[in-house]
Amino acid sequence: LAKTTQPISMDSYEGQEVNITCSHNNIATNDYITWYQQFPSQGPRFIIQGYKTKVTNEVASLFIPADRKSSTLSLPRVSLSDTAVYYCLVGVAARQLTFGSGTQLTVLP
Amino acid sequence: GAVVSQHPSRVICKSGTSVKIECRSLDFQATTMFWYRQFPKQSLMLMATSNEGSKATYEQGVEKDKFLINHASLTLSTLTVTSAHPEDSSFYICSAREPSGVYNEQFFGPGTRLTVL
């Protein structure tokens, strides 16, 4: 199972763009890169998923370089409600996922 | 997206009793579900993989006789914490993959907070 490394914590201010980078040096050919958001006492919530290049949806963008050894989650114009833990996972959904430490994002007013 | 529910959302029990937690996939069938445990300020730790119609696969260090998993149907998996003790107090979360979904992702339940007195 591919291991991921993320910053433990990040602070940002409301309205700013936040970029969280995750490294996954031993990603396998079939692995997808998926980001989840978790609020206290709730289950993780899917944010975005990608395999290569760039993916964008209504809440975030995901940038994946050609070697796929890292990925960057980009949250545009964050608000206080985006304060949460963000997890980067690598693998396939049909199999067990290994959660790393995650990144605690704190958005300040 | 697909919805996974858990029941109960929180439970308080006395030491030595058994507690059952249900995980349901509401609008899809899941041949495989996963059970995680999360202690305060920590990440999710995979406990076991629940397979419909067969025995669960437990992660190293997880006692299968203490954490009984039954995946009796394609929409229901149960986790029973037997003879619970205070150290079993934790946040238990299940997940499942929607087989026909657009994304190769797992959907997580809202979690169950277990407190053992």
C-alpha cells in the first residue's frame, strides 16, 4: 500500500487559495489519488479524485505531475467552514485504503 | 453520491457488555465494506475488511474474537464489540465502494461514537 506524506497543519485566511501537497513516491500504476475532508466527529467526505494531470470540480482542483509521485489539492477562496482535516489517499477503492496523518487546515477570519 | 449510514450514531455502555454497530449502503449494493477506528486527534486506522457471504479479513493487531464482523447482505455489515472495555472507546467508521460509480472512491458512513464506562 502506497504511503503518503502531507504537512501536519496549515493556516490560511478567509478568501485565500490554499494548496496542500501530498507526496506518494511508491504509487502503483493502477492507483488513483483521492482527497477526503473530515470534520470532527464525522466520517470523511470525498472531495476529488484523479489519476494524472489536472482535475477540477465545483469545490477543488487536483494537480498531478507526470511522474505521479506527488499531488496538490487546491482549494480556491477558502472560508471558515473549510477548517477541517484533509487526507490524501492513494490506491483503488475496491481495496483497503491507508490513511496517513492528514493535514489540519485552519482558516482564520 | 452514494450514501452509507451507520447506527447508532453514539452509544454509551458499561464495561463488559457487547455493542453492535450497523453499517448500511442505502442506495447501492456493496460486496465489500471496510471498518475503521479513529482515536481523538488521530487518523483513521483500518480494522477489517468485511466481505459479503464470507469471513472478514482483519488487520494485524485487531482481535477478531473481540471485534466480530458479519456481512450478511449486500447492504448491511455489522461490527460487534464484545466485552467492551474503556480502551475500546473510540469513533468507529465504515465505508463501502459503489461498484458502478463514476469515481473509484469509497463512501464513508457518519461514524459511531462508542464510550465504554
